[in-house]
Amino acid sequence: MLIMEDKQKFTVSVYTENNIGLLNRLSAIFLKRHINIESMTVCESEIDHVHRFTFVVEVPEEQIRKVVGQLEKQIEVIRAFYHTEEEIIYQETAMFKLSTAYLYDEKIQNKLKLRRAHIVTITTSFFIIETTGLKEDIDRLYEKLKPYGLLQFVRSGRIAITRPKMAISELLQEFN
Amino acid sequence: METLKKEIKEKKSSKPVRVAGAEAVIKCLLEEGVHLAYGYPGGAIMPVYDELYKYKDKLHHVLTRHEQGAIHAAQGFARVTGNTGVVFATSGPGATNLVTGIADAQIDSTPLVCITGQVASHLLGSDAFQETDIVGISTPVTKWNYQITKASEIPEVIAKAFYIAKSGRPGPVLIDITKDAQFEEFDFSYKKCENVRSYRAVPETDITQIEAAAKLINSAKKPFVIFGQGVIIGAAEKELKTFIEKAGIPSASTALGLSALKTKHPLHVGMVGMHGNYAPNVLTNECDVLIAIGMRFDDRVTGNLSTYAKQAKVVHFEIDPAEIDKNVKTTVAVLGDVKDTLTKITPLIQQNSHPHWLDQFHKLYKKEEEAVINNQLNPTKEGLTMGEVLHTINSQTNGEAVIVSDVGQHQMFACRYANFEQTRSNVTSGGLGTMGFALPAAIGAKMGVPNREVIAVIGDGGYQMTIQELGTILQTKAAVKIVVLNNSFLGMVRQWQELFFDRRYASTVMTNPDFIKIAEGYGIEAVRVSERKNLSNAIEKMVASTEAFFLEVVIEKEDNVFPMVPTGASVSDIRLC
């Protein structure tokens, strides 16, 4: 038996061409290895026409190294990287929908100030609070607002920026 | 300067002509040098078939009896020629019937371009008749795939498909073309693809790694080479031979690497793996430097990884960076095309020989010969053995035949006992283990190398998985020789049931039809042999025939393939019985 190392959280950044079906191709690599994707974000990157996928997974480092090798092997993937929690700065965003009845509730007002959350919309029936932070920050606010009967709650996947330099533009030039 | 560049660019592209998408597909294939394709028509691919009819003098289409037959035939063609195999299928079931072959080609690194028809783009996602998401289905088993919805995309995408399928580590590519794109007219011009910006076909070779590898190899007392199909794909047979001869290294093959080096070469010490030879398996765990060349340490090669070559420093010559340290940790990884890296390392290698080390292989071979091989080749029991059939085929073809084997016991006997005199002679479904592969693959192989003898060696189980392709032989007159080794069992599963499941033969007993009548029904001359005295004559007759020939050999029912590395065991714990 292979001795499996302890699992840890990794953020995987994949720079790709912007093509239909690539999400399917990349997620299939995780699926084939029975790895659960905890969060995922896809958006345009800092380079024109280059997209960036950000996956968060919890696996042993040995495995993430192999997964990144397989991701990078895909034709339309330019480069793939993995980073530990210490190597990145990351944020998530969340929105909470509450009944307008609580709009002037002082406790809620205080909670919003503490969390630096703010109100983005108010209607006669509901208002929406938005916040950005670490997963734990959002978890905490969620727990605090839950007793008020959340009408809706939505949170994004992780977006991350690395501490080490990732020379994607230079890499792309090498390819050309 | 700019004008010069422009002129060069214009020379490369053909002048635009107005054509429909379907015709453009054929023109692209002709530009890529394709003159033979396999497939099966249907609604969504009909415009392309209409063009195949018009271009039949330039591009020969082989109608198989099932799409799986078409793709395996294309694989057989690709494996013996090194050229990209081309397959056509319609949407829906036509496309899904290709999936097994695509997965097989992916795991065995076979270059294929599969072109499927798709419902018209306005119907996509409407669950139209014969609509299936073949791009989604084939994604995990293709090197690349793409759906074309506009005719103007056709030249660029097909050029890219051929470049990707063949370059670097080859693999299957699937292009799905909606029916409206096949009808749509556009200005066609073609330019071959030479680069895809996000794809590096061959990784850069680091010369310091070559030097480090040479240093390790030069200092080794017990070096051992395992070569794989990468040597054949990279056309590096000569370079491999020069390298091992200079360094004097005993060399073993993986199943797919067989025939890259002549079986009888004095440094060829057999095949590694679950049913490989005794010596190379045992001595994997005694060598001091293990040199892997164009192979990927498949689990059937390594057995238990935690006890695999732990004493050895490992040098891995490999084109696919994702294979490095995937299964076995390397000391030195030499990335690049093996033809190039072997050429670069050989001058740095000291002329050497390792007679005592090589002798260890010979001694263990003797042990295997006494315990296993003699009983197979010169059996004293009444029943015919698979080994003796292979041995007789070998001697009557002087090792010059292409052996296309299916999957199971007979496959392992073919790999173990076939004598290969030239490269690209062992065609088998290695990674995926696809029963039913051999018959259609042999048809494709014969069309790829019509001047070579092509012999399909198949079990009675696998034969019946694609037996309908006898119809393709009837129609095309492909002179394929078919040998069915019939033990009325799914032999490999039965062997495992005998060894590991207390002989509970669950669903492995086969009640078979009269194979002779079936072959004759397709107009193929057929002979059945059940006694040893008739074997040699029957094979002689088969080899002498200039047409397709069917030979059924009734084999001892409960014969086993040995040696064997049981699942989870170490390669050095290989069993002789």
C-alpha cells in the first residue's frame, strides 16, 4: 500500500484558452480521481482572451502535483499551478436577503459594522447585505444572521491571488 | 522582408475555392495525405458520405459492420503504419459506438481523427433524433475534441486535429460537425497546423539531465532497461539498439514495446509484467539502475509499487511530463522525444558489457524454460497448447508476420511466444484490454501494410464480440489470417476463478457456434484443428493462402498462463506455477 500523506487544502489556478467544453474537460480530471471540488470560479484573467479557473480541493500534496500535471497536459491549458493556503491571498463574497422588517434592527446594524458588510438594495419587502472576506468570516456572519430567517443566502467560490509571481504573460510569449 | 513572409504564407495555403462544408472535410483529409478511412454512414453524416462518393477515387472508404469495428480497424492501421487513422460515424449511436475505441486509443497513445456528424445546430440541446452529446461523452478519453457549427471553421479545426493527434504523445481527437455546417458553403483554403499556442508537443530536453543519466548509467554495475511503445511511436528502434549495445545493458520490453527490438537480440531478455518472463521480473528488484524508455510503469508492469525496484536508481526517458513520478519515483527524468534523447546520450555512454549480470538473466530463463516454456512448446499431454500454436505460426512466418492479438490468455501467449523480427509487429489492446479488438484491428493493419502477413490471434470469447467484421473481410477481400484459439471458456477469467475464487466458474463457460460454418458463410476458407498432428499442415496452408483464411484450433480447456505476478504481489514474487 502507498502511504498517503495527510490531506490539505490547495488552490489550483489553471490558465486556459477561452473555449466551450473546457470546464467539462478539467472537472473530469478531478472526477476520474474521485476528488471533490470544494469551490470553483471561472473568469477572464489579467491577459486578454486567457481565462482562469480557480479550484479549491483537499487532497494530499502528492496527488495534487499529479492532478496539476494532468490539467496542464490538456491541449487548451496554458499553465496550471497549485498553492497552499499560506502562498495565496484569497477572498469569497456573499449576499444575504432579509425581510425589511429587520432593517432598523440595531443588532443587525452592529453586526454589519463589525463585519464591514453593507446593504446593497432595499425594497419594501426585503433588503440585501453583501460582504467579502475569508470563508470563516462569511460563516460567522451567516450564523449571526440565520436567526432572523434568511430569505436567501448565496456565496461565491474562492478567488485567489498568489504571493509568488506567476509569469503567465511571459509563458504565453514562449508558446508563440 | 514582410513581402517575403507574405509570399511564404501564401504558398503554404491553397487558393480559396467555394465549397460546402462536407466537401471541405474531404479536401482537408486529402491535404493531410489521407487515402483510407473507415466508417459507417447515417443521417447526420450523409453530406460527408455524399462527398466520399464523389471523391472515391482519391479517398477509399471502408464500410465496416459496426462503428466499433471501424475505429478498431483505424487503430490497427495506425499502429502498423504510424499514420493517423481516420474514422467516420453518424450522430447518436454511431458516435457512442466509437467510445470504446477512442478510450483504447487514448490509453495506448494511438493517433486517430474521428469525425462524427451531429444534428443541425438549431436542434442542439432539443433531444432531436439521434442527438447525443458526443463532445461531452468523449471528453475524458480524447486528447482533444471540438464541435464545429460553422463550415468556415472546418479547415482550421481539422488541421489542428491532425497536428494534435500525431504530435508529441499521440492520441485520439474527435471532431463533431453539425449537419448544417456540412451543407453550408464557404471559401475553402487549407493550411497545415504547425503550432497550437497552449500546447507543447515535445517538452524541451534539459542537457544536464542527459549528463546526469549518462553518469548514472556509466557507474551502474547492474543496469537494466525496460522499453515501451514510446520507442516504436518515436521511430527510435535503431537508437535504442545502438544505446543498449554500447552500454551492454540487458533489456526487457513491455507488452506494447514488443518488436521495437528483435526478440532474438542477445540483449533482449524478454517481457516484463504480470505474465511476462521470469528473469526480467525477478531482476527488476535486483538491478542498481533501472532505465525506463518510452514506457509508463503501468500497474500490470509494476505489480505492487511499494516493493517495485526500491533498490534501484531510476532513469526515465519520457515525452509526457505528466508521466514523470506518476507511479515510480525517478532519480533522473529525461524529458523529450526518445529518438532525440537516445541520440544525445549514446555518445556520453562508455562502451561496456555486463556478462555476469546478463548471465543471471540466462540462468533464470532456464528455470522458466524448465517449469513453463517446455511444457507449452513441446507438450507431453494430449491437448493442444496456445504456446505451441504461436510457436508454429512463428516458425512458418519466420517472425515476419504482424501478430494482432485480442485480450485474454491467448494475448499473453502471443506476447510471450511470438518471435518478432521487425518493428510494428505486435498490435494488441494493452492499456484498455478491449475484447473484440483483434479482428477489426487486423483488417485495418492488413490495409496499412498489404505486403506483410497479418495474423489475428483471438480467443473464442473476444472473437464473438466483433465477429460481424467478417462481413468487412468479405466485402473488401482483406487477406487477414484469423486464428481462433478455442477453449470454450473465457480463459483468463476462468484462470483467475481457478486460482483466486475456488474454481467457481461463474459465467465463463462458452457454448460456441460452429465457427467453420460461420466463416464459410462469409466466403472465407476455414479449417478446424483439434489434433497436434494436423496443426503444422493447417498453419502452412493458412500462411500459403493469398486470401483471408480462418483457422480454429481447439485448445486444452483448462490451461493457464504462467509465470504470473498475482495482483498486489511484488514482481519478484512472480509464480512459475
